[in-house]
Amino acid sequence: MTWMDVLLLVLSLPVVLACGYLLLLTLLSANLPTPPRVAPRLRFDIIVPAHNEEAGIARTVRNLLALDYPAELRRVLVVADNCSDTTAERARDAGATVLVRYDTEKRGKGFALAHAFEHSLKDGFADAVVVVDADTEVSPHLLHSFGLRLEAGAQAIQAHYGVLNPNDSWRTRLMAIGMALFHKVRSQGRERLEVSCGLRGNGMCFSHRVIREVPHDAFSIVEDLEYGIRLGRAGHRVHYAWEAEVLGEMVSSEKASRSQRRRWEGGRWAMTKQFGVPLLDEALEKRNPVLLDLAMDLLVPPLSYVVLGALAVAGAAGALSVWQDRVAFSAYAAAFCVASLGLYVFRGWWVSGMGVQGLLALARAPFYVVWKVWLMAVGPRDKKGEWVRTTREARKP
């Protein structure tokens, strides 16, 4: 090995580790058996944080009231947070209990959830809370899946989070594959490792016990990611309810998705800078696999950037091989990265069920990557923790 080959191997180590982590989760992502139901006993408060959601809130409430779970063991609580429309009235007419909240200083989903959790704890009706976004449809057995795991000792649970409208455009099809990768492939692999599958913001369940122990003091743009880290540090892993799902409406146009993508990825980068390395140090010091996995989940960048890194390593290794007139050792590292990412993306496409249309959407992925990099270079423009409501393109009554 030449010194240039050694240097390239050292520089490519972060990409190799990221690809190795994704490959491990891919290999562990085989379908898990559906667990049997238990007799319903636990009570649930289903909390819907809403800000100016008058167009679709009634549909969401009706969907939640139709769940296959005894009506006397569940309530739907809509938090109409700083609304300037008829969200509260429409939610109440649809059958929900409405908590109206106005606070011009403390604005955002994190504050709405903290308010609802405090109400649920004080009221004493429920044993656990479930969080569902205002533009969501859920599978009928959602509460049965959560109840089964709570009865077995879980304190925090995440259902599979997918796309409600995958066939609206190539962008939503690509989003469906991306969420299958991030929310299913990775979550099933992490569940098999018995570490935390992470929180996704929609389809979350927490016992009253864990909320008392770890108060929901998470108010960033990615409050779910922040609270999942706090739970891990307190010794609680998030269990994955793979057989239950929540489906959220995704935007299909480029203009409507800009703010959403900036918030998601900008918030995640902020959490990575704040918690990534300290969490890794803590995990190694305590020899804690849950914290180690949470650190890896943070430190592995979004797939777009991992792909760019792998292509850069492959290009540099290829050029070095040509210059040396023999295969550079770093070329094997590049081949490992490309193969790992190929298997990872293939697995996500397969479990997404998007078929040929999904493959056609993947063909546009390079343009999508360039667009995402440009968005992040421009930088987020939303205030930290504020409600920034993504424009709904298909208004629903």
C-alpha cells in the first residue's frame, strides 16, 4: 500500500462505518412475526397536536374514533394550539375532546405535547398517551399493538410511519421509499438488536410512568428526536410496533416541500452537533448499546450525503488505481460502500411496495440529492420550535 492509499483509506473511514451500520440494519430487517393480541385493559389518551388544521382535522378524528378498541378505554384529545381558524370547532363536532391553548411565547408542537401530557397526567383517565399528527390515518389495531407491548413492560413505543399519498407524484413515491428505509428497514434492524428504534414524531406511545420519570421538555423543531435521546439516557429504549402503522400526508410539489425538508434536516443536524459526539462518549464509557446505537443513528448523515461520500471514495480510489496501474486497496473499501448502499436502497424499495413506479422515482434520485444539498446550503429559515405548517395540497373535509 502506498501512502496515498493509506491516506484515502483513513479519509474514507467515516463513510465505511456509516455504510457498515446501514448494511447491518439491512441484514437484520427481515419481517418479524405479528404478535398475538391481548385482552384490552389499558386506557389511552390519543393526542392530536394541531395548528390551523381545519381542513383535515375532522377526518383524522373520525379515523381515530373508529379504532378497533373499546370506546370506554380511549379518548381523542385535540390540542388546538395557537389556532386562528376553526380547528377547535371542527374537532369538537367530530367527537374529540378539545384543549384550546394560546401562548404567543411558547409556540410549537413540543409545547402543545407538553400541555396535553400534563393534562392527561392530572386527569388520571389514561395509562398511556398516543401521539398522532393532524393529517394522519392509522391502522385499526394501533392501540392493541401498543397495549401488548405496554403489558410486556415497554414504556415507549413507535409504530411504523409511512406515506398516506405515495402515488401523488414521483416525489411522494421517493418519499415512500425513503420512509420505508428510515422508518422500517432501520427500525426493524434496531428492534432485532433490542436497542431503541427511535421516535418519528407521529405514531408514538408513552406510558404515564415514563412521562412522569422523563418529562417531555423537548421543544426543538425535531422534538421527537430530542425526547428519544432523553429517554435513552434515562435507560428506556423505544420499542418498534412493526405491525401497526400511521400514514401521514406528504407534499408532492417542490415548492411545498422546501420548508418541510429544511426543518427536518436542519433540526436533525442541530441535534447531531449537540448530542452526537457526547452521546458516543457516554455510550463507550458506560458500554451501553442503546446509547451507542442512538449515537450512530445521529452521526450517520442522511442517505443523500452518505451516497455522495461513497461516490467520492469510489472516484478517488478509481483514479488512484489508474495512476498506480493496479487496484488500490481503497477500491475494496469503495466497493463495500457502494454494495452496502445498493442493498440498503433495494431493501427499502422492496418493503415500500412501490414496484416499477418506485424504480422510476429512484431514477430521479440524483436530482433530488442535488436539490436537498442546495436547500441545506441556503439554510433553514424557520424559527426554532415554531409551528410551521406545511401547505396541504389536497384539502379534505
